[in-house]
Amino acid sequence: MVFSLFSRKDKLDPRKDPLAPRGAVAAPTLAAQREAARRTKEKIDQIESEMIAAEAVARAGQSSLPTKPAVGGALEPKASAPVEGGTSLVLGDAADAMAIDVTGPALPPILEEAAILYSNGQTQPAAMVLRQSLDDPELGGFRMLAWLMLLDLHQCVGDRAGFDALALQYAARFESSPPGWSDALSAAHAPAGAAPRATPAPSSRSLSLSGPIDASIAERARGFAEHVDGDAVLDCSQAASLDADGAQALLALLARVERARVGLTIHGAERLLALARSSIAPGRRDASDACWMLALQSLRLLGRQQDFDDLGIEYCVTYEVSPPSWEPPAASFRVPGPQESAAGQAPASPAPGASGQLAPAPAPARLPSAPNGAFVLQGDVLGRMQDELQALRGFASGRGDVVVDCRSLRRMEFVAAGDLLNEVATMRSAGRQVLFVEPNYLVYALMLVMGIHDLAEIRRRKV
């Protein structure tokens, strides 16, 4: 504890000898003068030392906030107003227990509040807060961001009339063209679970399926088969499971592409075969034979005729039908060998020079100029995002630059944003550079609140 000496009443009077009896006046001897000077110097030195210590304590209290230990390597986010100053992100074993400093966000508190309210599904309170902030003079340069957040909120909830009315006010207020209604963002307005939330599906010529292959892939598989042109890529090497609905969707995709005679490179045929075989059993007649058919199709793609005939006999006995006949795979299909690289993987960037050191801040010139070959986040990302992060890790494997397309991402809950922050920090500690492409302005504000912008580049949507 630091004790101040300024409040002491017995300050030194150089005209008095502190060692003399009370009431006696000390003679102005040389020894007394030297003793007074020595004591004065000691007190001045002590005061200066205490002032320096007090200043150091004050600086430490401003720049060092207590960190909450990570549970299982993940940061537990707390939905409270951010505190100015730095925060420390503590990673688990995945990042060798490294601590990475994250600079706090610079958003005004009212916009932080709106972003957190919306992230937790409280759209009406978020809208009220944003409306109150539109003409707040204290927002300064953040006033346009408040308008853009409110416009995106109308769009995310599917309120086209409210969006159009606010867009007219925006044009009058800023004397510039307002943002247009985004089909990509408004199309994401669907019941939870109606579409997969995270899909490394880079473009119309490439479809990458990770995690479970089930009914959730049907729409994407159909869209891919209908719009693909030229040489296309289907990557199932990161698939985690398969059911009859997912198998039926893949069979329909392959049949349509085969009829269109479009070149298709298929990665993960062995993985599909293993998942399909694990979903069937000789003698067990399931309601759908789609997994049997996908297993047989995978053997065709791999050119394994004897295994095809053996499995065909088991299928014949199980369903009491004629066994399917062998046909070579379509000439437009290509299955790479095990030594060939996975579809769409970019060469890894050089690792940082020193082990455990963060790479330099992302340079836009090194990252793709468009979100082709990107990992897609879409719809609502709610709760702990284990499935999305597992798919993201698979997508990022072997890459130096990780691009995340957020154009169809409607909402991300606060806890999910905390998980994403930890994952981005882990990627940065491994030397990867991360780019988030055009999140809506509500998600963008949440990323600023969480400090994700300190670890990754966020490419904002052009107004």
C-alpha cells in the first residue's frame, strides 16, 4: 500500500532542528544545516518514489483486466459492455496455452448494445436502440453505421416495407444512394434448421460437403447440379456421417451431372463408400435402399468391379430383386488418386519465422480479391458452433489464407462469436491469415465488440 506524505502535519521546517527539545531554537550550526538538508532530501526521494509507484499501479489497472480462464480451450464470452483497454484471450491446448492480446473495440456503447441485443435474438429492443441513435450527435463518425445496422436489421427479419422507408430517409440524410435490398441476405430468412449453417461451398463449380450428409444438403446438391458448367469439383473427403436422405441427394446429383455430360472431379469416393457401407447390413431391409445404391455407385467410380458384384449379390438377397449389373463410370467422372491434393486447396503460406509467434497483420493483397474458394457461413449461427468450427478446420487444413464468406450470414449469437474468436486466434497462432467477406453490419458490429477485427481482416460490404 502506498502512503502519501503530503498529508503529514509535521512537515520539515528548515529553520528548526527536529532533534532539539520542544521550544528550543537550534543554533544555525553547520552540522544542523547538514542534518536538515539530509532529512529533506530523504523525504523528497521518498515522495518521488511513491508518486512513481502510484502512477505505475494506475497504468496497470487501466491496461490489465483480469482474464477468465478458458474452459476446454474456449473463451466463455460474457454479454456485458466492453471495457476500454486491452483484454487477454487465453487459449487451450490447441494453441499451446499461448495468450494473445486483443485490443478492445472502438464502437460507441449504444451500438455495442444494439449488436449484442440482436445477436441474442432481441430484434425489437435492438431496433429501438438503433432508432434512438440515428440522430445522436455523440455518435460522430459512427452515425452512418447506425443507419446501416438498422437497414440490415429490417432486411434480416424480412421487413421490405420498413427497409424501403428507411432507405429513403437514408438517401435524404446522407445525400447518397442507399444500400439495395440484398437477395442473398433476405433469402437467408428461413426457419432455423431449414438450411445448413456452415458449408465450405466455394462457387457454382465446386461443392464441398463436410459434417453430416443428410437431408440438409438436398437443396445445395440440387442447385449445384442444375447450375454447374464446365469442369466441376465435388469434395466429400471431410464427410462425417451419411443417412438415406443424404445418399439420395448425392445419387440425384451424380445422375443429373452424368446426363449433362459435365466434367466432374470427385474427391472422397473412398470416404463415401466407407460411410455407405457402415449404414447398411446384409439381410436388413431398410425403408430406403439409397445407401446401398450409393455404395454401389462409389465402387463404380473407383473401378472396383469384383467388389461391386459381391455387394450386388448381398443387395439381391436382402431386397429379393435382381442384382444390379456392372457399368463402367461415366467418362466425364474423374476420381483422383490418394496422392493428389484435395479439391480447391491453396498452397500453404510460409509459417512464421519463430515458433509460436503471430504472423504479421493480414495484407489485403495476399488474400483473394473475391470470395471464390471461401468457407460459407449462412443463416443463423446459434449456440456453441461445434459443427461449423469442425467444418472450418477441415476447410482450413493445408491453407495459409482462410476466406470466410459471410454475405448470407443473418445472425450470430454472442456465444457463437466467442467460439469463433477463439478459433480465429488459434489459426493466427498457427500462421494462418483469416478474411471475413462482407458480413451484414449487425454481425460486423458484433465482430468489433468481440475483438475479431484485431486478429482477422473484415472486408465490409460496399454501400
